[in-house]
Amino acid sequence: MKTSAELRGIRKKRQRYKISRTSCGRCRLLIHRTNNNMYAQILDISGKNTVVHVSTLSKAVREEVKNGGNKEAAVCVGRLVAVAALGKGIKEVVFDRSGFLYHGRVQRLAESARENGLVF
């Protein structure tokens, strides 16, 4: 029986393969979540340089939310990453959920980023 971490690794590899085939030269919105925090970063086309980075550890997020591991914090991170990306001239991205299920905090972050102007 495989552990949940091994299953997430399998989903992550499968998803990254699909993203690499269909990205069409767009930047990648990479999501990572832990029990206490949410992280979102936009990587350039090569995937080596971070263009925008927002997490629940950022000062702007800490001023708005008290706990970094809930859906309210995920909405705040999604909004701030969309605003920062639009400020850098990035409108279209590919959503990379890093093997996490599209559910709960990951879903709220994605919906918040879409509502604030990112297209994926």
C-alpha cells in the first residue's frame, strides 16, 4: 500500500508531464500547501526564475488574516498573487497544483486568482 505522500508524488509527476506538453509558452502558477501555510509563486517559461511569490508568511497577508492554514488565507494569497502578476504584465498562466487535490484551500486560491484577473 502506498502512502499519501507517494500518491501525491505520482499525481505531481503526471501533472507536470501534461503541463510541459500543453503550456504553450505561458508562465506557471505553482501552489504548495502545508498544514500551517499556503505558498503561491509564478515561474517564468523556463521554470527556473520566480517572477512573483506570495505566501501566508508575507507581511501583507499576515496583516489581513490571523491563521495561515485556512480557506480565508488561501483566498487572500490568491488575490495578492493575481494583483502582483498583473502588475508585472502576466495575464495568462498554467495552474500547477503540485499533486494536491483540487479541493478546499487549493480550489479557493485558484478561484480567487481567477476572480482577480488571472486566466488559466
